[in-house]
Amino acid sequence: MRQSHARLIWVSLISAGFLAGLGAWIYQLTQGLIVSNMRNPVMWGLYITFFMFFVGLSAGGLIVASAGRLFGGHRLKPIVRLAVVEATVAVMLAALFLVPDLGRPDRLWHLFRYPHWTSPLMWDIAIVIIYLIISLLYVWVYTRADHAQLGSRLAFGTGTSEADSRRDERMKAVLAGVGLPAAVLLHSITAWIFGLQLSRGFWYTAIMAPLFISSALVSGTGLMILLSLVARRVKKITFSDELLGFLGKLLVTFIVVEAFLVFSDMLTAAYPGAEFEAGPMARLLSGRYAPFFWFEIGAGLLIPFVILVGGRRRFRPPWAAAAAALAVVGIWVHRFNLVLNGLSYATITEPPGVAIGTAPAPGTTSFALTQFYYPSWVEWIVALGLLCLGALLFTAAVVKLPLKEKASQHA
Amino acid sequence: MPDKVSPIEALPAASRAFGELRAVSAEPRWAMVVDLERCIGCWSCCVICKSENNVPLGMWWNRINTVGAALDTPREEHGGLAMHWMPLACQHCENPACTKVCPVKATYSREDGLVVQDDERCIGCRYCLVACPYGVRVFNWGRPEYPVPFPMGMVEPRPVGTMEKCTFCIHRLSEGQVPSCIWSCPAQARVFGDLNHPDSEVNRLIRERAAFQLLEERGTDPQVFYLPPRRKRGWER
């Protein structure tokens, strides 16, 4: 069979990637975070960027599932199961990306033994766990009837009677009501990890939470378009190009909101001309991070907007896929910009700056006002490994779970 | 908190008397005063801090910033030249940004105002480093390296993957001695004492010399106070 052949190659590839990442992480454990390119001047990097990014991606799923239900978007039904699986895998990956960022992952249990509730990081861990539970429940409720029909143990003893399916519908309604606020909270809290820090002028803004929600919607919807097209290609689900056009319309709406919030944020920071906020802003517009910023605006927002805004292009799979991919990558770059530009601007601008934190080569200084951060190969491979783990989880879910909606179930 | 190995009782009596804490109340609130008029930017306090506290290569708990844009270079001011230094270590804030964000309470304020770090509890997330507006915390990115093949100093080394910072020489305070950066300053630019004692030297200097706190507008309320230089002009052009 051609398809099972292709699947074997795909699974081998991502397994190899996962093992490489695991190896790189073990290497990092033996050496410490010195093998990353993070140092005291820029203390967070690729791992935190991916953490934010996956928190955002998990939005797509639950928002498609919940909003569709709450506001009557029944058109989305064919992809709802795929969406909730995507949300579950994404939020798992977000949590996993925090682990390699820790200097002492062996003390991870301290988070549960000594939780300190004034820390936004602690709020985030709580909401990630709640969100994961909601997502798992979602997946179960949407696939339960099929498990029951197949006599699978995953049905947990529930049946296929009329009463069972009525209970499903009730649970779906409750989950939609809980899931949407949970998704909004998840993004807001993740935003507040950054937005509540008075020391970082670029982050300290009340727009951070709305901005995180909008970028989550852009990247989440973008990924849903891509995954739906792939799942349709491998015949796991079926849907019409009309639905594709509807998703494209959602995406273009979210892109416009994102662009508006980014502009509003930047204008507010730049206008007073005070160094504390305008310094990082000026560097984003024309400094060494400028190419990243202009990529975010041009390739991540402008081009997808042009593709999707009018005509019939958003109904055509290649165009929709291209726009969605650009939007997803654009939001990743947006996250990267946000982390780096918030951190790399010295809070005390007098020389010599802060201690870098590692023994300097003879004849070089151990201080720096700032640092041009780019991830080290260890960071890239660890990140690749976790991406492959996500792909493995997602592939397993797509293969094992009944994702196709049966027409008879929606009378 | 680093364990003490410091043999202060072995110091000669004259040395002990020189570093003794004076005018201490029953419930002290520790504070430091740094006189910017006196500081000569010699880095003695930074160097002794490293050896006292066993601070590895590439890490500093204490540093000397030059006021202006370039290191150890005069700046132009109102048509003349001026040159001042700004010694900078943990500000031991009343309202610290770092303790609030720690997810496991590995850094916290003590009753006496000290902001301390528990390196046995720290999980190494570096959120405190993000939150601190002063850039005075340092992370153990790798295994500590020293200029000699063994750790040296009066406190135990900290484990890899944890955060560390100035402790106001907590191991010396418990012996009734000032932090090492105080007694070692050749210009006597630093004064240490108890804010709760009305006659303490720190209170007198803060009152008389219009002391300011660094980044006062951020509301962190540091317990390190800077005395502005009274002579504004240093050199003729």
C-alpha cells in the first residue's frame, strides 16, 4: 500500500528527529545551559519562544470547536475533531518546551511542592494543566460515540443509545462554554508573564493580553488550514472548499486585528520618545532585529492578507496553504521578536553592562550591555526533537482516533 | 543561602573592630549608602566581593558602572567635563520585582529587608533575572570556573543551573560585621547600617545629603541609597 509506505517513512523520520532532540537535551543536562546561547544579558530565547508559540497554536483548536458551537458556526463541523486533537497536542508541547528551559529540570516537582501564587509563571502552569484536561475531555466527547460503536475500551463503558448521544450534546455545549474562556485565559496569562514586567519597557503594556489572543488566533487558524488540508489529502476527513474559504475569511479577519494591535502598541511606545520604550522600538524598526520585524509584517501579515482578502483564491488549496503557512511562520517570528526585543535592551544603560555569566576568553570582557542572541545548535536540535514528538503524537492521534464525522450523527 | 565557612573569629582584634556594625537596633533593617562623590571607580569592592563570596569567572555580584556612555571616560555636561561612577549590586528592594515572579519562592525578602536566594529550591527558570530592573542577578550557566583549580571564598559554591546574587554578606552580618565591600573601599565611599536606628550613619547621610534611589520611578524602593556628588564639575575642557 502506497499510503502505509509513506506513513512508515514519515514516522521513521520524525522518530529519528525526536531521538536526536532527546540526545541533545541529555547533552544539555550534563553541561548546563552553557550549551545554549542564552546568557545573563538575554536570558530567555528559543525555548520560551516555542512555548509561547505553542500556547498560541493550541488556540486554533479550542476556538474553532467552542466558537463554532457557541455562535452557530456549524460549517466547521467536519474539522472539529481534528481541531480538538490539534489543541491537545499543542498545549502538551507548550508545557514540554518549558522543561529544557529550566536550569534544574530535576527540581520540576518544586513547582507542585512550593507553588508561589504571585508568580505569573505559576498561574500559567495552572491554566496549562486545566486547558489540557479540557482538551482531552473535548477529544473524548467528540469521539466517544465511535469508540462505543467499535466496542473500544476508550468508550469507558458508555453505549450508543439515544440517551448517550443526548448527553454528548450536553457535554459539548458545557465544554464549549468552559473551553472558550479557558482559551482566552490561557493566552492572557501567558501574555502577563511578559506584560506585567515593569523592568522591560517593550513588554510593559496592557495591550499584551489582547495581542496574544489575536496572534494565537492567527497562528491557530493558520495551522488548522494546513492540518485540515493534509488530513483531507490523506483521506482522514472530508470537507468542501467552501469551508476552506470560510477558514480563510476567519484568518484574514484575525490578521487585520493583529496588524491593528501591533500598530497601536508601537505607536504608543514610540510617540513620547522616551528611551525606556522608544529605544527598543527604534531598534525593532531599523536596528539589527529589523529584518525579523519586517518579515513579520511583510511575509506574516501583508502577503497572507493580499492572498486571502478577495476573489476566489482563498477557496483554492495551494493559495490557502501558502497564506496559512506564511501566517504561522510570521507569528513565530513575531514571538521571537517579542522575546528578544524585550530582553536585549539593557535596563541600566551605563557601561560596562551586566556580567555575561560565563568565563570570558582571555583578553575579552565579562560584561555586556546587550547581546545578539541566536540559538545554538543544541537549542535548535532540542526544539526540533520536541517538534518531532508533537508530530508523532499528532500522527498517532490521527491514525488511531476516528476523526471523520458521520452524517448520521448530526440529525 | 550560601553556608558560611568564614573564620571571622580568627581575624586580629583590630580588623574585627574596623568592620564592626555600629548603632544597631533590636530589629534592624539593613541599608547601604554609596557616596558617588567619593567613589573612584577602582573596582576593589567588586574584586573582594568575588573572593569573599566565591563568585566564579564571568560572574559578578557587584560592578562599577561609569555614568555616561563610555567606560571610565568623562562625559560632557553643561559645557564642562564630569566623571562619576555608579557601583551597582543587588538593591535589596522593599518591593522587589524578582521575589514576586519566582514560581517556587526560592527568592524572598527577610524581616531585616534582605532579599535572599535559596539555591537549594531554585529551579533555574530565570524569571527573576527577567524581572530585575537592575541587572544584578547572575545565573550558573555551566559548572563554575575559578582562576585557580578550586573554589575559594568564605561561602559554599552554588550548584549549576541556579541563580545567585549579592547577599549583603549575610554570613558576615550574623557575626556583627559589615559586608566586605564596605570595609575594603579605599575611598570609604560605602556606608552600611540599620535604618531602624535613629542615630545610624546611614540615616544621617540619607537625611543630610539628599540621597536618591536608582530607578526610583519604578517603585521598587531599594535599600541602597546613592549620595549625589556635590561638586558637579570635575575638569576644565
